[in-house]
Amino acid sequence: MIVIGDGPQREELISSAVAKGLTVYRSWENDPMNDSYDLYFAGYMSNPYPLLTKASIYVMTSSWEGFPLSLGEAMACGLPSMAADCFTGPREIAAPGLTIPQPVDMPFFSGPGILMPLVDSPDHIKTWSDVICKLIDDESLRKKYSEAGMLRIRQLDLREIHKKWSKVVNE
């Protein structure tokens, strides 16, 4: 598993992984990546595409987002994606038809992506783990979300948005 990005929980996550006996790569401390680690912390990357193109799934656990560009990039790369239902962003991309005002408490298997509860309790962590394992184990499910995610991102393409705005303005 590769963690791209950085945040205030980085050291806690690394300590937890080490305590579980995992060998952890830290991009800010180690030599170039190689296959000898169990978990890779890549830190911030201005160009994540080389890693995204080798991934099987995309997981976004953020508790807050604006527009989650990384989710869109992952879907554009054809990655089946799951994201926390934080207060803005992921829902509008991964589950645009969901209209309930409160965050989901169970996985919402929508068309373009899987919307997940916030990672704020042991039960939710278990739920995330179960859904990740389900995606890894089920090739047809990965394919379904890969294709649906790419279609969703195409709807957000500048040309598509321009057509919609032109229609509104010209009516």
C-alpha cells in the first residue's frame, strides 16, 4: 500500500504500522522506493500519476475537503474509488444522486464511487477494511467502479460544463 500526501496524523500512522510489525518506507528518509517494504509513505507528490497508474484501487479517508482533485484524478485514471463522506467534495463526485443531508454511516455503493462513513470510530475502521478487501477480491466490482468513475469524471470535463452553461445562458 502506498500513502500519497501528508498530514497531522502521519507520525501516528507510521507508529501504528511499525507496532504491527510492518516495514515502513518514508520518502523523506529513505532511498528510492523498492519492493522491500510493506507500506510506503510517499508524502506530497506534485505528479501522482506514475503511482496511480500502477494502483488497483483509490482510497480517500479525508475528514475534510474542498474539491477533492485527487479523487477526480484517480477516477480519470480508471481506479475504482472510495471516499469518506466529509462535508464537501467527495459526495458530489462519488455519489452525486445522494440527497440525504447527513453523512453516511454505512457504505453507499453509488454508480461512480463508494461513499464511506468518516473514519472516526473502530466500527468505521472495520467497515473501511471490509470494503477495501471486497474491492481487492472482486475483479468485476473493481471493473464496474472503474468504468463508472471514468464516466463521472467525463461529466465534469470543461467542454461538458461549457455546454451546460451555454444552454442555461442561451435559454
